[in-house]
Amino acid sequence: TSSPTSSPASEPTSSPTSSPTSSPSATPTSAPITSDEVTGEIDVPINPSATSEIFVSMPPSNSGSLLILSKVSEDNEHDVQIARSYDGNPWETLQPLLLPVDCQQDPCVVTIPSHASVSAIHYIIRDYNPPAKTNDQSFAKLLLQATYGPTQESLHEAKSLGSAEAWVRDQIDKPASLHRAHYRQRTNGYIKTDIKHHGVRLACERGSRWNRHAFNRWRDIGKTIVEVPTGSGSYYLKVDGIARTEVSASARPSVQHGIPSSYVICRKDPDQDEVRMSDFHYDSSTGQYGTLLVAADSNS
């Protein structure tokens, strides 16, 4: 071994050590880039690591474009969308895999899990730039969002106004089309109590409704039917002055039953030999309901 030197060791200094600074230490920097961090490029395959996660820095999308990160299957037959960014918005994760997406720093980072047992899977970023909408498509979208859907007439009207703002203003200036008014114009359901709230529509009036029966089981019990000539050879059967149906001269109940032209609706009870007021007749021989049976008055 080397011989020791003859010079003595250096004397210690007498000056004190420097005082500590009052300012805090600098903010620590982010972790250095490792081999598990890659920069994603459009249409360039990203091969996952077999043993650890990889962190992919995602490119930003432009206005009017859509970027989608997809996981491509081993057989290259189908892919699963992982994350997306559109119109310059931050990246967001998608169902069903919901991989972690971190956009707290720029650029956004997507975490891809390891694939120890699979070698053929890869990920890829694709850029979609749809063509600009036609004028018809733009106004059709407006009508889909603001109405129950476009028709050729409403589409032509919207296009003639020139803009969405003009269409909205035109709608505001129009008289309100109320659902209540629409409902009341088209409903005429029967109720057991006559509250005089329903009007009578002409046969061909818009909103009129037709029934297969002329008389009602509970509203017409005990009411009188009157046969009134129409002036054209047929007859109205009226209840409370309102025509319920129109029949030929030979089909009038007064002719068929040999009774006056004013009579009461009734039916024979199927269980008892008595007459009850109703609007349907029960035929015990056939078991059928529906034949009109009438009497000259309620005591007949």
C-alpha cells in the first residue's frame, strides 16, 4: 500500500456556516419521462406494454373535428372506443372500459393497462372530419331540436327565414298553440253526469269522432227517441233534440214494432221476465246483445 503523507491534515475553518435562506424550496418538477410514456399520433398504432401501464399524451382536436382513441382487437375485426375529443374540448373517457383520462395538465394523458398475455392488441387514434352540413341539414337539425320534427312545409318555412335566430323570433311572434285548446277541440268522451260542457260537431267537421253505437248504456236509460224526417226519405232518431243516427223509412223502430214515432229505449232482462230501461237488448236464444228493443212508454 502507499505510504502515509507527512503533511498534517488541514486545519478547520473558524468562520460559521451560512444561515439558511427564508424562501421555500422550489416546487418539485414532474416525474421525468420514462419509456412507459408515449406521444399519441393520429393513425399510428400504440402497442401496450406487457408488464406495466403506459401513459399516452393525446393530441388536441381542432374545431369541427373528432378524435377517437380505439382499442383494436387481436383479429383486427372490431374495435372498442376508449376516449374522444371534439371541437378542441378536453379528452373524455368512454364506456365500456372507462380508462383513466387526466387533463389537469396539457396535454391530456390516457392510461393504457398492461397486456401481459396478449401481443396482437393495439390502440390507435383516428381523426374524423365530417363534411359541412347542407342548408337543408342545418335547418332540419334546428326543427328536430325545437319541434316534434320537420316536415317539408316547416323546413321550407324555416329556410325562407334565413337563420335560426329569425325562426325563433317568428315562433315567438306567432299566436300560442295551446295543448289544452287542441285537446278540448278533439275530445268528446262520455261522462255519466251531463254537465253541459261538450258541444256538438257536424258530421264532417274537423275533430269529429264516430262511434259504432248510437245510444249509450247509462246516459240514455229512460230517455225518449223521436223519429224526425230528414226531408230526403230517411229519418233521424233524436234524443233530447240531438240526432243520434239516421235510418231508412222501413228501418224505423216504429214501423218494425208497430208503435208511435216517439218511444223509450228498453231491453228484456235475461234472468227475469220484466222490462228494464237500457239501450241493449239481450236475445236469450242466441246469447247476443245489440238488438234495439223499444216500448211506447216506460210503463209498457
